[in-house]
Amino acid sequence: MPNNNLTRQEYQTLVEQSPILIWRAGTDALCNYFNERWLHFRGRTLEQEVGNGWAEGVHPDDFDRCLRIFLDGFSQREIFEMEYRLLRHDGVYRWIFDRGVPFHDDGGEFAGYIGSCIDVTAWVDAQEALRKATETEILRLKGLLPICCSCKKIKNGKGYWEQVEVYVSEHSDAEFSHGLCPDCRHALYGIDISPTVAA
């Protein structure tokens, strides 16, 4: 059987070089540890990040929400999750998914929180692109269309009148096949087709 006991050095390597960003905070909600991955991501020293230093990298638009979730988690001593933008060492904000979990000392007393973070920028960007594409599709044929009551042409955004199929083709993915409806067959050729046959 494999040996699950790790040496202190192995534990340290596992934590420091893990592909996720790890932080720890004491009962005062002040962070007192960040692993090497975090410090490399931020391009800052441990001394710069401890306490509330890490929060200097949170995007201004996300700061209040991030801090509220963080402090609420501490006050309730419950697991919390949040997404926010964190400034990377190259000056680019990246979306981070952060999960904080309370931990306890050997005596079972609450000792603070340990958190793990992963960069989810690619996922967030993909979701935003999908949302925009969906909105674009919805808006393409949304709204009031001016249509001529006689020839049934539609007035486009430039003020020109177009055949219905031309306008719809340019504003959607619809394709057209042409035929004659029963009323037009009767009016043009005197041919009557029952609804059953026409269907």
C-alpha cells in the first residue's frame, strides 16, 4: 500500500508549489500567510501582502463586495466563496475564484481561515462572450418594424424600403423557400386547395 505519511518538507513543497493560490488568516481576519504561488502571481513580498496588504490588489469595483463576503464569513464562521478581480504582477486584472474555509487548532478552537484561489478568467470571458452573443441575437429582430400596408416592404434603419425577405435575411439566420399560399393560388389561378392537401 502507498504511504500517506508526508515529511514536513514534502508538506511544505505541496503547499508552496501547489498550482493554486493559498492564503491563511487568523481570528482577527488579518492574513498572515500566502504561499509562493500567490506571491509570484502578485509579484509582491509576503511582508507587502500580510494584514490587509493583499486587498490593495483587488479591483476597485469588486472591493466592497469582496470585503463584505470575507468579513461576513469570519463573523459567521462559515465557508464562503467569491469571485473578484485581482491585480497580477504584470498589471493585468485576473478573475479569481476564492474559497475560504474555517480551521481549528489541536484543541478544537476556531483558529481562522484557510483559503484557496484559482484563476477563472478564461471561464468568465467565455461566459461574457456567450451573454453578448445571445443579447445580439435577441436584439437583431427586436422592436417595431415599419411595414408598408400596401406592398408589405419594410423600412430599414437607413430609411430605404426593402422586401421582407431581404430585410429578414440581413437581420437573422433565416432562409426562404418560395411558394404560393392557398389564397394567392385561388386569386391568381382559380385553384382551390383544401387545408388538408395544403398542409
